[in-house]
Amino acid sequence: MGKKQKDPHKIGFVTTVVWALPGLSLAAEMMMIGQISLFCTSILNMPVALIGSLMVASKVLDCFTDFVIGYIVDNTNSKWGRGRPYDFCMIGSWICMILIFACPQSWSLVGKCIWIIGLYTLASSGFNSLYGAAVGPYMVRAFNDNEKYVKLNSYGGMISLIGAVGVNLILPQLLDSYGSTPEGWLRIAVTMAIPLSLLAMVRFFVIKEKYSVDAKSDHVSVKDIFQVLKTNHNIYPIAIMLMATSIVANFGIGTYYYTYVVKNVGLASLTGLMQIVGLPAMLLIPFLSKKMNLNKVMCIGFALCAIGNLINWFAYDNIGMLLVGALFCSVGSFPTSMLPGVLILQCADYNEWKGLPRMEATMSALPGLTGNIGTALGTFIATALLAVGGFVSSADGLYYEQPDSAIFVLRLLMSFVPMALYAVAFLAIRKYKLEDSLPQIHAEIEERRKSEVRDRG
């Protein structure tokens, strides 16, 4: 019998785990960002509508910075590679989180606003945008294999999610124990930041960039950016889809809901268990990706999320039904969190096929921009609706009974509002048609690369 052929698309378990660690760290940081409004209303006694308005205002900056960041990353040619150096951004993001939750109660409202919004902008529009833009260039130069991209985003995403679930189980308990004092919030931030910053840096030291995949040149001009955005329309459905899902993900309403509707914030930890229960579904993503286009896999996910949100409406304060709704939402969110990066790399393949620079970071910039806008809009919509509903802010962690109108808004934000946004995401991603042309595109790119090697020889 002949020797068994080694699978060229296989990725080792250790490599997959290491690749996933910064994603775990980022997911945990997003959870902390989701608690900023609660910290501001319950500890700093800031008006709930003001917080959302400030976060939206900070995202105006993204209209100017995201493509600048993409330009910077696409023109990075360091001794460590193109995307790899930007893993250090996770340390900067966590430092910002610590400083946000260190904001003194004694400061004036203006001082609190400047402090919170400045650090939030630096973390979100600065460090996180740089990190997000660099992941694609890093992946394609470390692995250079489309099947590996799906596996890294699926299995690696699952590993990140397991870690994030652990954080999701712990965070409500920490908030329940320490979230009534300023010192307690700072302790929570430091407890999260130190280990997760260190974990995020492991990938930088273990996984190196090995492949040169630039078809045209290492230098990207401003003209190239405009040319790509004009030529490659495939990126726009991805951008719209990510904005809609980012709005939902950043309502930050779970803690509010369990505090004021369920009246037991500690039970919010149980929703994290539903992510664990649903984890086996993530193993289906690489299998489904071989049977159907990735956008169809994502559409299935959006349908499951909509079902979960509908269950939430009928659940009210029934913890059993809320957990079933959380299970549907968790399973449905897996494709959305795992696959957009692969679609963006497909758009980079399209650029190369058209004779343009690949520009993975620039391709990430537009979805990054809309995703960041969605992040701010999520907080703004939630806080604005709560303000309309008459939500009562507090100070020093004191609990106030909320009016029926505020409870009604919380229920809407857990059900019909996200359902409408998932419908937008569903319709947007159905417009993504590039996958049907990928076999031809990849064959022509491969032939072109071989021809360039022969010409140089």
C-alpha cells in the first residue's frame, strides 16, 4: 500500500488555537465596550441619550480614518510582514478600556464626556480598526490557501468563541459582585485586560508571514483605492450586511434586560451556556461551505437569529424561553462572525484578477467603516429608544424601578428591532454574487502567477 498523502489543506490544532487568540481577546473587549453605557448611567450618572449621541459622533471620524488605515496597512512592508505587526494594537485597545472605567465620578459632565469619548474613539477607530484591517493581509501571507481561510475562520472562530463564552459567563458575575462601585468597575477592567492582552500577543511570536502574494506591486496609491472601490462592487453587500449585524451586536441591552425585566442580572450568564450548547453547529460551517456558497450559509444564520429574537418577544421574563431564543441567536450568529473575512479575501482575489493590487486591508476598510458605524448606531439606537421610553438613570449603582414604557422598549430591543436588521442583512448578502465566478478567477490568477515566474526565470 502506498504512503498516505498528506492533506495540503490541513491546519494543525495548535496553529488554529494560536491564530484564534487575538479574536478571543477582541470579542472580550467588545463585551466590555457593550458595558460602557451601563457604567456611565449607573456609576457616572450621565444621561442615557447623551452616551449614545457621543458614540455616534465619534464614528464620524471613521469616515476619514478607515481608508487611511487601509492605505497604511496595504503599504506596510516591515521585517515582520504586512499584517502581523498590528497584533500589538490589542494591547493599546485594552489600555483604553482600563482608562475608560477609571473615569472619576467627581469630574464634571463635560470632563467625563471628553474622557470617555476620547478613549472610546482611540480604541475603536484607532487600535481596533488597525487590527481589523491587518487580519486579512496577515492570513493570506501566512497561509495562502482558500480552504485554510474557511477553516481558520470557522474552527479558529469556534475556539475564540469558547473563550468568549467563558468571559460571557464570568462578566455578569463580576458585574453582580463589583459593578456597584467605581473601584469595582476598574477592578473588572484590569482583571480582563491583563491576561487577554498577553494572550493576544502569542500569535505574533508563533505565526509568521511566509508568502508573497502581491500581483502588481507592494505600493498602493490613493488612485488605486478609488479605482478598486469603483471597480469592485462585490464589497458593498458585505459592508451593508456587517453594518446591520454590528448594530444588533452593539445594542448592549442584555445586562439591562436581565436587570430590569428578568430582575436578576446574574442569570445573564446562562445565555453564555447556550453558546456552548450550540458550538457543535460551528463544525458544520466548513462542510456547508463545500456544498453551497458562503452567502447562502450566512442567510441560514440570519433566519435562525430572527427566530431566536421572535422567541424573545414571547418569552418576556421566562428564563427557559429566553435561553431557547439565545440558542437560536447563538447558532445563527456563527456564520456571520466566521465568514465575512473569507468573502473579503475573495474580493482581493477579484482585484488581482482585474490587474489591480490585492489591497486586502482596503477591502476590509469599507466593511470596517460600516461595522464601526453600526457599533455606534447600536448604542445610539438603544439609548435613544430607552430615553424615549423614560428609562431612569442612576448613580452609585443604585437600582430604580423602570416605567412600563422603558420595559416595553427593552422587549423591542430584544426582539423585533434586531429581527428587522437581520432582514436587511439577509437581503444585502443575497446580492453577493462573486462566488459563482471564483473557480475561473482562481484558475486565471494561478496561470498568471506561473507565467510571471517563468518570465522572471
